[in-house]
Amino acid sequence: MPILVPAIGVHGKPWMHLLVDVFQRLSLPVDGAIDGPVLPAPRDSGGKEFSCRAIESGEVTAFLRQFLGLPAPVAGERGVSSHSLKATCLSWVNKYGVSDRTQTVLGRHCKCASTADAVYARDMCVGPTRELQRTIEAIAGGDFRPDEARSRYFRFPPRPPSPVAEVLENQRKDEEGVQSAAAELEEGEASEPEEPFSLSPACGASEQDDSSSSSSDDGCSSSDEEDLPPPAKAQRLRGRVPVNADAQVWWVHRRSKIPKMLHLVNGQKATPDEEQIFACGRSVSRMFRPAEDADVRGPVCNTCAKNA
């Protein structure tokens, strides 16, 4: 896995430019192909000359304890060591509530590379590193305090979101709405229940709308006439036509569930040689076939029905 680190520290400021400046002063490579370890071991105590081998964990421990002003570690005693640099960040993200998968990748454990996505993923460390960066920024802003008691890990009451955060949250919700609508269009919505309607105009509309009183009076009988049976009601068929007609042809997906969703090839014949497009805008592929008589009872694609 590549070496990827957050660029903002717990003080809330970028620090990578300082590291690049130090590396350049020590004549260590900072870009391009690095032939050897990123941090080689120093040859002397002054740290001005470096060997070809990588620095070892024991040397990092000695440097870290000297930097913090701690005495040399006692044999068998657990104290600050090179592993503390890794364990501290993993403890932060664990308390912050990131997923186990993220913690495994950040810890660079062998089991994170045992799945197929680790073999084919080129940027597997990007997402976990962003989660670590988000945790560090929460620490820098005072919203997350991992050294406090469990009941005081997070700021309460929470800090109100900034205008930038509100804009980003609204954009995220809009993107989720677009993705949800696209998924519904891809899968196809089941047709709404068929609603019967009357073939004759409705009576009584003149009481609500004066402008339509003249037209409603012509079609409605007066109240003093004898009651007539209600007119026959017709079933709305959403423009369905017989299957395999020349003008409109209904198609179904070969692997869809039963009953199958009906799609309409509007104004085209069911010939597989020419390119065809459904009335909903989707292309006709080999995964679709012309509907049979048994498929006509299935639900209809709403978009196809509207464009029929």
C-alpha cells in the first residue's frame, strides 16, 4: 500500500511544507522516484549523514523519547515507543467511531489485503486517510477530546455548523436525491393502481366554479328529474396496444422479477438489427425481449406510459 498521511495536524495547521523543507536541507529526496527508504537511518548522532538502510523501530523509539524528554526505557516496561505513534491514531479513530475496515487499513494489517478489493483497488488508503484527517480536525477544533472521559469525548451541545458546512451538507443531500431518482429510473417503478373514470362529464361542478356552470348544466340532468343509473365506467389501460403491433411494441427484461416490467418501443418495429430506444429513453439491449401475451398483465414503466 502507498504511504499516505493527513496534511493537517492536531494544531489545525498544515505541516507537510515543514517536512519538505527539512528533507531538502538534509539533501533527502522529496519528489519523483525515491530509490530506497523514505526515512533512512542516520550514520552519526548529528543526523547530517544517512545510510542506505531504513531507520529501525528501536532508533525511532530512542529519538522520540529524547524529543519528549523521557528517560531510557526499562526492559520489560511498556512505555512510549515507536508503536505509540501508530497506536495513538488508531485509538483516536476507534473512539471517534470509524468502521473496523477503516481501522484495519490504517493499521496496515495483513488481513486488510486478503480480500479481492485490496487486489484490484488502486487507492484503498484514500478513504481511511480522509477519515483519520477528519478525526484530527475534530480534535484540533475541540469537537472531539479523546483524552477525556467517555461521557465527554464530544462537545455538548454540539457546535452549530458553519455556513460552508451547511452548503456542503445541502450539496450532499442533493447528490443523494439525484442518485436515488436515477436508481428508481433504472429499476423502473411499478405502475400505480388503475383508477376507473367516468366517460361522462361530472355533475355539480357549477357550484364550485361559475365559469364552468354553462357547460356542466348542458351535460347534467336537473334535480327534479327521476334518478338515472350511473353511466358505465371504462378501465384505463395506459395506452397499451396489442403485443407485436407495428406502431408500438412492448418489451420486458429477460431477468426481471415476475410480473415483469413492461417497456414500450414507441413507433418502432421489433427488429433486432436496427438500434431501438424505449419510450423512457433507455436503449434496447440483448437483455430485453418482446413481450408475450402472458407478460401483458405485468406493471408498466411509468415513463414509457407517459411518452406513449
